[in-house]
Amino acid sequence: MTKLPSPSVAVSLAVAVISVVFSIADALGSGATLAVTHSGAVCGVVASRPTQSIVCHRRSQNVDVLPNVSYSSISGGRTTLCGLRTGGDSLFCWGNLLSENATAVTESRRVYFNTTVVLENLAVGDHHICATVASNGTVKCWRYDHSFRLPSGSDRFASISSGSGFSCGILKENSRVRCWGSGSSPSRIENRFGNMSMTSIFAGGSHVCGVNTTGFLVCEGNNDSGQLNTPIGSEAFEYSQLSLGANHSCAIRASNNTVVCWGGGGRFSVNDTNGVSFELIVSSLDFTCGLTTANFSVVCWGPGWSNITNNSSSSSSFSVVPLPEILPGPCVSSTCNCSTYPLSQKLCSGKGNICKPCLPQISSPPPTPQQPLPPSPSISPPSSSSPSGALTRGLLAFAIVGSVGAFAGICTVVYCLWTGVCFGHKKIHNSVQPTITREASSNGGGGGTSNNSPPSRSSTIRRQGSRIMRRQRSGTSSKHADRAEEFSFAELAAATINFSPENKLGAGSFGVVYRGKLTDGREVAIKRSETAQLARKYQEKESAFESELSFLSRLHHKHLVRLVGFCEEKEERLLVYEYMKNGALYDHLHDKNNVEKRSSVLNSWKIRIKIALDAARGIEYLHNYAVPPIIHRDIKSSNILLDANWTAKVSDFGLSLMGPESGRDYRPTKAAGTVGYIDPEYYGLNVLTAKSDVYGLGVVLLELLTGKRAIFKNGEDGGTPISVVDFAVPAIMAGELAKVLDQRVGPPELNEGEAVELVAYTAMHCVNLEGKERPTMTDIVANLERALSLCDDSHGSISSGVISIVSE
């Protein structure tokens, strides 16, 4: 591994990503602004005070904890509460929370103090205390016995959480789980997670749960009370945070911030929590508490809470804890990456902001369609942000769109008068031909790879630093700007026999796609926007329509689906594309009927590499030759279509954006894409670059190699959803590529084997965790050209006469 440039063995997120994607939450022992101890103390960092001090409720009374000191996070153990001072230079702990002192808790012990080496990620277990060093992610622990084994000093952690006698964390290097502590439980739990990469981790009494990088809940450890039995039918990225006790688990739904609990004999599923929105939740061994969104009050429930409140008549004893307003997150002086709580200034007393987590819009993996599928959907679930936060973003979006709309309106009037459209002439959507830099050709070479060991970076990724090396290998552009004709709705209705179900092909980014035949005999694919949608959905579809029309009307390349025309009549929005006879790549790789056809044209390594090269050339055109450059944002196998000659073309520009200026990143209002394909750096940090498309293409390359979906259930892993990245990359790195290759294609021949290896190592670099470590599209095209040329040297051949495999 040391020879490789930090290849991603998983779709993993670094500490900065985790800190913004998932709300700060508490398990049995993880730092937050709310904490509980097993002995029944409920503590929180108080809002709307000059200092963010701690107040605890126990024995029916509230007590202040060092009221003149501000804290960023607190965590509770058996009888101990610990607090990390704002800035991370001091760690205080209190062990007398059950004392009879009624007015204050003054007996504190400063466990740690260092103004130059500050701490973060506080996690208190039964008795032990751990935290990470902010600068490098190493772990420090206190109050552990001689049998407590610490992690390696070389381990660097993005986050940690503590259970009963053990702790677990997520490694920065590869997002895998590493556990430490007493007995065999830590290693057993760690082994159960194996090579799976995680975005969050939460420890309970003797079990651990988290959200993996494909967005699904995963729980490992003791299951005596069903605490590992996650909710049936859970969808990707359905839950934003978790909280674990001794024998139960709870999670907050990302869509509406409500709570669901499982395990513990069903005693933690309380009707009183139905419909209640929570900012964060914390758990003791036998009860759970949550901070409500409505007024930042604390409520608790569970059998243990019944014992504390002496309410034997109810197994849940759901009740409000008489604490003041509690902060939903730490007050920070820096600018938030995404958005702030609307009441931040009040809650922080004018001393900082409370950052809301970045929860991007992620579309679901494409369904298995019945027919060949032109551009597929990218439907995004609702954000879990509060209504006021959504309103703020909505007003901002409205202002931006309004400004753009006003400018567009002026331009429309000028255009109307200039073209004569206002006087009854048929409207034509003019396209602007992007400037193409035509440079001298240069044959790219990726270099062959050895079967014995993974190649070095220089031999697999050709770095071409000069624009002269960006030769005209991406296909030709038309010399003159094409025109996207405007059709009448009646014309398109007639072409599809009134949009009959028999002509339905599938769904696209903003509507349903139909096969049609125009009056001049041309076969086309017509995408019709769904009508009768809610206003928000209509605006999203309108945006997708305008995006595709804007981009495709000026993009002309043999590996991009061509736009024939469009229709705008009243509320009807339709786009007309060239018809792609052989449908989507996704169908041929994953559709059940095609999977069973072992004689499929795509069951050839040569044609698969040719399709990969076609798609790469299309994306390279977007990145390097379109002016301004374009980032697709939704590269996936269902958006790569195949024409009658099996030429691959990139489709569906409903999510595309113009790229940033050279050397700069781009921060759109919210992330978008498809689960399994979205760049983890973009998903977590909301920073969009051309390397985000590279990541998506890397996943497609792995699909072509393995025949697996971007996210699939691995039978050997008990049916747990796993990404194709987690499945394939470890095998590629170990030199065991043959174990994961699609068996339908058969073993590659000698030269094909070298070509397939080159594609595999290219894909591995494409899905690297850090965008800066991924190759450019120019590098990828060069490697795929080399791979295809190796196939041309092979003794094998493609039998179908209609397939063109000539490398441009």
C-alpha cells in the first residue's frame, strides 16, 4: 500500500467530511452537547448564556457545573461526566453527580491540559475516557486498567465512540473500523466489520452500529436483545445519526428528524415520540434522551427512566426533563460549511454560530427498467434540515433564480424582437458551438502492468501536464452550430401515438421517456415532464429541463447523446433526443433478462473496454473542450447509452453545472448525484470539481469489470449492502483481480488480461478518497486507449459485424 498514492479501498470520508455530514450525536459514550450517565444524570451545554456551561439534572434538581467555563462537548459514563473545554485545551471530569449537594457540582478533576496539543472527539465509556488529538487523529485514553489495550500509535482516527470496556473508531486512512479495549470483544467487533468503510460509528454496551459509505445501517456485536436488528426496509442514507444503549439502538431519520428504536424487547419504541422532531439523541444503558427541535427541550424514555422517575405504571415513562434550553451543537467562531441554525446568535449569546449538518440530495440507484432506458432519473429525497433552515435556503434560491430570471427575461425580449419570434415565426433554440482547441496528436500509452504486483502510479496513470498533450482524440465537433428545433405538442403526441404505454421506454431526470417516430421517419426518444406535480417538484423539473436544453443545444460530440429538439407549451416540457437503439449500459450489465443471456454482445472484454473509452471521451470533451467546461454530476451506467452500432454516449444533463475557473473548486447550493456513484469528497464537503465525474466513471469501470451494481447485496456478507468499490478495490490491490471479474465474460486472453488489469488499476485510482489523487479525464482516456490497443493485439475478436471498435 505504501507504493500507491493513497488509493481508496472504500468510499470513505475523512474527519472533516464526517463532521459536516452527520450531526453530532451521542452513543453510550460520544461527545455532544447533551449527555447522560448510567446513574441517571442528564446534562447539557446550556444555550443563551454568556458562557456555554453545563447544567445537570439528577435527583429531581438542577445543578450547575463550573458555570464560568464554556464547553464544546460532554460525554457520560457509569457515574462520570466529562467535558471538553471550548478550544479543546482542557478536559474536566466529575464523579460526584450522585452526591447530595443540591446547589452545585464543584468537585472536578482536570484530566488533561495542553494549550498546544488540543483534543476533539470526546468519548466516555463505562469507566475509561478517550479523545483524539485534533492535529493528527491519534487517540489518548485515561482511567483504564492494565488489561485495556490501546490502539497503535500510528492509527489516525476521524471519529471515535466508547462502549462498556471498549472503544471503536473510524480510521482516517481508509474509513475502516478499528476497536480497542479489554477482552476479546473489541477484536471480534472489528473483525465483523472487516473491510467495510464507514462514515459514522456509535458504540453501545457490547455492540456497535454505524452508517456505511453506501448509506446503510450496519450493526455488529452482541445481539441478545435484538439490538442489531436494524429496521426492515431501510433505504440508503435514511438515518443521519444513532444512539446506543446496553441492549437497544435508536436512530434519527434524515427526512423528518423523528426517532426509531429497536432491540430491548420493544420497550424503547414509545408512541409519545411519534411525530416529534429531534436535533440529537443520547443513550444510557437502559434509557434514551433527545433534544427536541421545537424548543430545544430534553425528553427521556425507556425502562431505566421509569425507575429513575419512580413511575412503575409505565414501561416507558416518557417525560420532559426540567432543564433550560440546550445547545443543538457547539458554538463555533468559524464560518459554517453549509448553513447555520437560524437562532444561532441568540443561542450562542452573540459569540459564534451553530452549524447545521450538510445533508446533500442523493438520488436512489436506478431501478431495473423494462425497456431500453434513455436518460435515467436522479430523484433526491428531502433534506432533514429544520423548516426555518429550509426557508432560509429557499429564499436564497428564490433570490438567485429571480435575478437570473430577470436577466433572462430582458434577453428574451431582445431575442424576440431580433428573431421575429414575437411576430409569429417559428422559434428555434440557437446553440453556441463550444471552442475546440485542436492540438497535435499524441498516442497515449498507459504502459502494461505485471501480473505479479500492482503497478506504480507512473505506469498506470499517465500525467500529461501540457495542453498540447490534450490532442483531438475525443471525436469531432460540428463546424457550425446546430439548431434544436421546437416541436409542437401535437407533433410529439402523434409521434408517440399519444404517449401510449407501449412506447414507454423508462424515466429520465424530469419525466417519462417514450419512443417516437417523427413525420419525416426519424426515430427519436421523447422525454416528457410529469405534470400535476407539487410546486417544488415542478420547479426542480423545470430546472432539469432548462439545464438539459441549455447544455445539449450547444454540445456536439459523437459520445454525447444528441438533442434533436424541444417543446414548451403551457405547462408541457418535452425534450427530443436521438434514439439509442441498444438502451442503457446498466440494462446490459444488471437487468435480469440480459444477465441471463451469456451470449450478450457485452460479454467481451474488448467491447466493454471500448464502451468505457467512448464514455471517457465524452466526459473528457465536457471537461476540456466545452467552453465554459461542464461538470456532469451524475455519471453512472444508466446514463451511458448505446446506439445501434454499440457506440456509447453520455446522457442526461439535468444535474450538470458549468465548471469553475481553472484551478478553483465550486460550491453549489447542495450536493446531488446518485447513491453509489457520488464523489465522497463532494458528498461530504460540498466541494465540486471535475474529479467528481472521475469518481463516477471509476465506479462504472468497476461495474464493467465485475458485473456488479454500484451497490449490491453480497451473499458472502450475509446480504449486507456493499459498494462495488469496497468489493473490488481490495482485490485489485492484493493482485487478486481474477476473483472479482465478471464470470459471464470468461477469462481474458493473454493480451486482454494486461488490458483488463490496466482498466482495473485506472478504476482504482479514479475512486481514490481524495480528488487531487485521482487522474484527469485526459489520463483516463490515454489509459483506456492503451487498453483497447492491447485487446486489438489479442487473438480474440468480436464476431458481430455491426460493432465498430476502431479507436479514433
